[in-house]
Amino acid sequence: MAPCSNTKCQQQPEPPFIYQKPPSSSNTKESFDNLNNIHQSSPIITEDDTESPEPPLQPVSPEEDIIFQLHPQRWFVLASYCLLSLVCGSNWLCFPAVSNILREYYQISILSINMLSIVFGICLVLFSIPFALLLNKYGLAVVMQTSAFLNLTGALIKYFGDDADHGYWFLLCGNTFHALSVAGFLFLPGDIASTWFGEHEAGKATSLCVAFDALGTGVGFLLATTIVQGNEDPYIVQGSIKQFLLSQLIPSVAVFLFVLLFVRRRPPHPPNFKELAIRRDEMFRKHVQLQYLLDIEQVLDRKGNVSEPVHVRRLPCIKQHRILMSSLFKLIKNTDFQLIFHMQGIVASIEGLYEILLNEMLIDIFPGSERAIGILGFVSVILGFTTNILVGALIDKTGHYRRVSFIVFFLTTILASLWYIAIEYIHNFLAISIILSLLMSISTSYYTIAFAHGAQVADNVSASAIGVMLVLTSQIYDTMSSFVATEILSSFGSSYVNGLAITLCVVATMLSFFVGNGDNKRTEVAAPAHV
């Protein structure tokens, strides 16, 4: 938001460009109608970079003592994201949670069941960049409303998936729409934090977004294992599946309406230095482009003819997709960011290994425990929800991204080793539950660190590009590991899957030694502005 005009600052920053609409002239419309013809055919209008140089954009220094105001609607935008993530995310892992029941009812393989979740990773890899381009061109509101509509469409299609003969294809098609919806919003936490929140709130906002991403999968786990019932009577199974699909449809309608009502593109004033710099740059380009059009008007008479030769400097047309692609290339070349997105990819792989295959790994050891396994998955996600918020507050306060990352992966490695021992030798459900809950909650807390740490190590890069890179990498890792782990489980057993998870944890711990911490720049924040 804009710097507070009624608060005294120790050092007044140079205000951003503010241009007023120029007075209209009688030949303005006619001049603009002939603009394309002049630009393409007139030999007297040439490009001369030495003529009429524009003033350079004044940099925004983080050292300036500027006080920003925050808009109250930021909490409604954050709530919209959290609710959409909660409802749509509940479709991600709900079916693998009851894989043994669905395999028997639909007469399909375990890979077919897991495809209902793997399709999310495939769509995220294919469609994250197109949605990022949509975000850069049309803004946050259009992207979130599109995602909410896709989520609602998926829920409507899935509602007809209770038939034993052809219902699976309705489930797969509906989950594909849910996956497209997730591809539209999963990379948005960093953009929401930088566009709507002050720098002291960015970590907390990001952690809430990431926490609700995880909470959605936990809710889906719990609802599926609670509502879907295994029974020898197929009509009872069909009725429970229908009830479960209805429980996903009703919230999808409510969230779609909520997003339409409360999400806006951005606040009226920038809340932090990064957003202020972006808006000053936009204003500068509009100012120069307007001047270019006015210069052309000066050489036109009332009949649209050129009256005298003039040298006009043309403003290069900078497309939004070029800005995004330039940011992506910068991130690829950034060594610290490469380490961060590889570590997040490993976390996504570990999460996918345990959540997708949890029911299959435990149901043979504890037959008839589908509901208990679902509650276990839900509890582990709830603990992850809490640790994400705590980690977000911790890195906001300390800025020790590298140190916290190492602690997270070191503890994850220890817990993955304990899980291997418990599931292979102890066979105690309580011990397995405690270890898995701690393992999932601690490992998934790195999602919050990755978004915040990535913004610190990457300078002059859009938040949407950071989110896209992190989401793409994590889903590539998750999709590949899900395929590999499913085949390993079918061919060799759960011990080899657990060995793969431990290896990934060790690699991530080693990578955390080499990543840089980045700079952590702070600003003061004033009281909220009135709506």
C-alpha cells in the first residue's frame, strides 16, 4: 500500500509517478485511429534513443524509513484461498485412503486408484505456467475465480461416479478438473503474501496458505474413511460413495460463491517495498507510453495527415509472458534457489510416499482398520497444520532459514528411520501412529520455509515465478516417486519403499548444508487502512 501521507517519516521517499489524464482535443479520436497507419508506413517517424530521454525509474531503497498501511480485506482474500485449498485439496488423497474398498467395488488395480491422485501432479506440471501467465495478465481475482469454477465443475462430474461399472471414469474426469483447479492456485501463497501483506506478516500468511493445503488432504482422508463403508452388499457401498461425493459437492458450491464475493486483484495501495517497486515500474511505463502517444498527436492535423517530421522514441512493448519467463530463467540460474526447490521436491516425494501408500502399507498388518488409518492420516496433517504456522512465525522472527531447514530435515531423517523399525519389527499401531504423525508434521513444515526462503535468495523476481518453480518441482518429484513407489510396493514390499524414503531424507539433509540464508529486509507497518 502507499506510504502513509499523514505520518511523519524520518526520511521522505520520492513519490511514485502520478499522471493525470491530459486534456482532450478535437482530433484525439481521429489521431488515434490513424496511429497504426503512421506507425507502419510513415518514413518520417523514426526511433532515436537519444531524443527526449525519459527520467530513470527511482529505486525504492529498503533502508528508507517508510511506513505502510495494510488493507483489512487482505484477511478475506487469505480466507478465500484457505477455503478453496481446503475443499479442493480434500479430493487429492481421499480415494487412496480407502483403496482396498474401491479396488473391490470398481474391480480395478491399485495403480488405477493411485491415478486418481497422480493426475494432480500431472496437471500441476502441465498447467502451472499457463495459470501463472493468466495471473500476470489478469490478476489474482481472475485466477482464483477460475480455479473455484474448475473445482465446482469437478465436484459436479464426480457426483455421478457411484456406478460400479462406469463410475471410475467419472471419478477420474472429476479429479482432473480438481487437479486443474489446484494448478491454478497452489503457487499463489507467495503472491498473496507479497501483494496483500506487510513484510512482517508475509511468513504467517504463507504458512497459513501452506497449512490449509495440507489440511485439505487430511480432511479428505478422514471423510473418506468415515463415510465410505466396506460391505459385501454392493448397494451399501454404492450408497456410502454417493454420500461421500455429495459431501464434496456442497462445500464446492459455497466456496465458489465466497471467492466471487471477496477476492480482488490487489489492494488500493502497496503494503511493502516489493509491491511498491512493482507499481512504480508500472506507473513509469504507462507514463512513458502516454507521452509517446501525445508526441504522435502533435504531428497530426485535424484530417489525420502528418503536418511535420518529428523524431519519436518508441517504448518497447514488454509482454507479461516475457517478464515471467525472464524470472523463471533467473531462478534456474540461482544456485541457492535450485537447492531450495530440490529440497521441497524431496519433501513432496516423502509426503506422497506415506500418504498415497499409507492404507496399503498398514492394512495387511492391521486388517479392518481403515477408519483408524484414516484418523491417523488426519491427525498427522493437523499436526502439520500447527507446525507450519509455528515455523512461519519462527522464520518471521529470526530469519534463520538455513538453520531451521537443517533441523527439519535432520529430524525427518531420524523419524523416517524409526518408522522403518516400527513397521517392520514392532507392529504396534500406537507407536506407528506417533512416529508417522511427527514425521509428516515436521517434514511438511518445510513448505512454508521454501516459499519464504525462496523470496529471500531471489532478487528482482516475481512472486508468481517463485511459486510456479516450487510447485512444478515438487509435483515432478511427487509424481515420479508415486509411480516408482507403487511399483516397488507391488513387486518388493513396503520395506523397500521405506528405504527409499530414508535415502531421500538423507539427501535433503546434506543439501541444507549448502544453501545460503538470503537477506531479510524489514519495514514498519502502520495501522490498517479503512475499506
